Amino acid sequence: MSKLSRWIDRQSGYILTFPLVLIIVLFSILPIIFTLQYSFFDMQLNDRSKNDTYLSPQVNLALNQENVDYLQMYLGFDLGYTKNEATISKINEIQASLTELENYMHDELAASDLRAIVEVSEAEQLDLAARHDAIIIQLEELYAMDDEFYSPVDTMAVAGEFDTAIIEPNFSGADNFSRVVQDRRVHSTLLFTLIFTVISVFLELVLGLTLAIIMNQAFKGRGLIRTMSLIPWAIPTAVAALIWSYLYNGSSGIISHVFSYIGLIQSPAAMLNSSGNALMGIIIADVWKTTPYMALLLLGGLQTIPNALYESSSLDGATRWQQFRHITLPLLKPSIFVALLFRTLDAFRILDLILVLTGGGPGGTTESISLYAYRVMFSQTRFGYGSAIVLVMAIVVGLITFAYIKALDVDVLGKNV
């Protein structure tokens, strides 16, 4: 037991951190790897021949068999309608071809584990396509005959689905990234996102630092003020967006009427109906909600600064501004870096606030890059292209982080410790 206790004691660090590492791998690293993989493929979930990543020719045997079953059913119905012997003979011939196709799929293409989608060689792919074409030609010859049939249009439509059972490789290399670079909608959404991020984070930093300094002072009711100031941040973003949409409402919104009265907007109805006003409305809503979060991060940094520094500087005749400039700001730099980094990352990937408040309107002028990527991936189901947009976002975020490190001269590696 003592050996086990000593081993557990030596390995306790690894044991305690393993659940966290596992969570990071499952919910952070693996999604990034899959996103990187998808970005190199023309992956589209609404296309059965492109709903996965394929590096080699494949055949969807389940879909192919489904088409064969439907054709057999329709041809069976046709036998009940046709009257000529030549027509009946042609239907029997086509049914025999379909049976032969089934046997070919079962004997030559099907895998031992009965997978729905199997890999095939180019020769097998061409052979299967030729069999499909031969059956389609036979069907065209059948319905060219002078006789009565059940539903030629539906039958030919099913036969046309044979092509979707043959899956071509959808590896696209860097095509998705080149399309992202050339996509004008990416340019406009990225520009809007950058403008929103810069303005909102700057205002949140100024207001958050002011609020943090106030809450760091000793006064009666400080605990209540700190608690009340966090309420906007505690409200879910979608709920906050709904609240502000009511406040911006052209007929009954208080904020829109106040802004119209003081001349910021032409009329209450114009609050969210122009790009400039909509941007202002989104920024105000975001600043209102997230300034308390910024203040909370900065307040933690302020409380680590010793009061003795302020007392000694006061004895030396330093003013409040000099104390703020030469004591507070330099010692608060690490906290400012963390607050700026967290808020910039959060602002750059803004989605729910815009989705609920403006939906990206008017005319797509308030559509963020995250909202565009969301629509590409989940509305258009173009996962390959959407993944490329997400990775471009990650690159931009990395550049912003690097700029913060250089601008604030933060020792992220701890070399000076």
C-alpha cells in the first residue's frame, strides 16, 4: 500500500490534470483538426455524393439499391398497364438488367462488413456507370413505344438518381481558401466585424476601467454596487438582444425615441433601418452587456496593486493622474492584456447578438464574419467552404493577439520571471 501511495503522490499532478486535458482534446483540439480537414474538401451535406470527405472513388450501394428497388416497383406497375407483347418483353428485359445490376453490386462491389459506401477502382466505377447508362437507354426505348404506362416521368427521375450513387473524390486542396480570399461577402463581413470589434472593445476598456476604479474604492454599499453592475453581463446574450430590440422599436422603443429627440437619428423608425444606425445600436447593446465583464477582469488586477505605492507617491506630491499613469497603468498591464484579449476574441466572433437584433440587416450591412460562416455551414450546408472561413477567422484572431502582445509588451512566456 505504501508503494501505491508513493506512486499516486508522484503522479498526482498528471492524475488531477488528465480530465482537463481530455476535455481540451475532445472539445477543442479535435474540432480544430476536423475543421482543418473539412476545409480541404468540397463537402456539402445537402449533396449525397459530397456529404463526407472522399479521397478516392466510392459507390453508395444503399442508394444504388434503393434506386433499383424503386425502378423494379415502377416497372411492375407498368406491367399492369401495358398491352403490347413487345412492351411487356422490353419491361422483362429491363427487369433482368436490374437484377443483373443487383448481383454485380452484391458479388463484385459489396464489402464483407456490408458497409453502405464502399471504395472502388476507376475501372469498377466506369463499369457501374456504363451499366447505369445502359438501363437508362433501355428505359428511354421502353417509353418511346406506343403503349400505356404507369408513370414514365417518375421512373426516369428515379433512373436519373443513379449518378448520385457514384461518388467522385471531393478533395479540393486550397480551392476553398482561394475562394474565401476572393469572396466579396467575406471582405464586407470581415470589415464590419473589425470595425465593430475595435469600437466596442475600446469603449468597453474605457468604461470598464472607469467602473473598476470606482468599485475598487472603499465606500458604503460597495458590495451591492459590484453585484448590481454584473447584472447585464449575467443576462443571456439572446435575451439581451431581445430587450434592446424592444428599446429600439420604431413605434414604442424608448431609446429610439430619445435618440430621435436629441437628433442622433432622423426618426424612431430609422434606428435599425440604416447601416450606420444599426451599427451604433449593436455597439451600444454589446457595450452595455459586456462592460461589467471587462470591469470585473480589471478589478482583479487593481486589487493586486499595493496601496503602499499610492501612499508613498502621495507623500512625494504625485497627483491622481500621475498615480494613474505611472503606477496603475504599468502594473495593470497584464490584466489589461487579458481583458483586451478575451473581449476581442469574444467580439470578433459575435453571432447571437446580431442574429437576434438585426439578422445581419439592413441589406447584409451588419452581417459579421461569424454569422456568414454560420449561414454557409448550416443554412447552405457547405461545410468545406464554411470551415475555410472559420480558419481564416482564426488566422485573423491570431494576428490580433500578436498585435496585442507587441503593443503591450507582455511577457507571455515568462522569461523575465
